[in-house]
Amino acid sequence: MLANPALQAFSMFLVGTALTLGDVHSHVWARACWCLTDVLFLMAFVQWLRWPGSYGRKLESIWYLRWGGRVSLRKAAEIVYSEARAQESVWAHAAERMSLDKSPDGILCYIAEVIKQDTTIYGKRPPSTHVEKLDPLQLKYGTVTNGAREVRMRDNAKTVFTDLQVDAKELRRALHEVRESLRTTMPI
């Protein structure tokens, strides 16, 4: 947590403000704190620019992660895969090598399969427009298809769920797992 430059910049901002408001005898220290705050904010901004994807997609991803209630399963898979590529996580390499379909939609389906293993999924069963919580036991026997846009159940009724969604809280948990997972650059 203390490695985050934004948090360091905020703490230096508070120290600089306290020194200025406390009328400390040395205004040099107060100015040094203000300068360090500026440098740390600049470092935090540069790190944010290194987030993979275009700036519009970054803002959209941040919106989903911070203020969204639910995120589409496809968008969640895109965010997790992008983070896995940026972190050089084994998740990204496994998705690229182990997915049956090596296309971008196939890779997203693989990531979505990993996400759905221990996540609550919501969806619609056409022609219904009602969003319902999918039964985890039933979902266990379903397959994510069509670029993480639908789940097809392996039953005789050919049940399909569309408009799949996950909670943003669950997405944040998956991102935390990706950040903490084994990296491909680590020696074993």
C-alpha cells in the first residue's frame, strides 16, 4: 500500500500543509514537501498511463471497477486478461496456450471460464428479459461461448443464458488474484 505513489503524494501533501499551517520556522522544508508531492503525483500519473489499452478504455475500466454495480462477463474477461498481460501473469499465457480456440474470442472465453469457477454470474434466459442469478451447480456444467457473451448448458433442452454479468466486487477480487499470481518471469 505504501508503494503507491498516489498515496505517498497525498501524505506529503498533508505534511506540507501541516508545516505551512503550523508556521514552522523553516519554510524550506515546507517547499521541499510541496515539490516532493508534485513529483509523486507525476509518478502516479505516469504509472496510470502505463495501464494497458487506450485511454478511453482505461477510463471505462476504472468506471466499472470503482462505481459499477455489475460488469458484463465479456468486459470483466477483457479487464482481467489486460491486467494479466501487463503483469506477465501465468493467467494470460495459460489462456493463450490452453484455450481450444486461439482467436481473441476464444481467449476471452477461457478467461471467463476461470472467472465463473468461483464467482456469482447473472444472466437472462431468452426470451425472458429478467436478469437472474445463475445456479452455481448448474453453471458448473455450462460452457462459456461466443466471446464470453453467453453460457450454453449441456442439457437436452439446449438452455442458453445471455447478457452475462458479474459484480464489480468479484472483478476486483479476480484482479487481485491476477496481481498476486505467479509471473512468467519468476524463476521457479
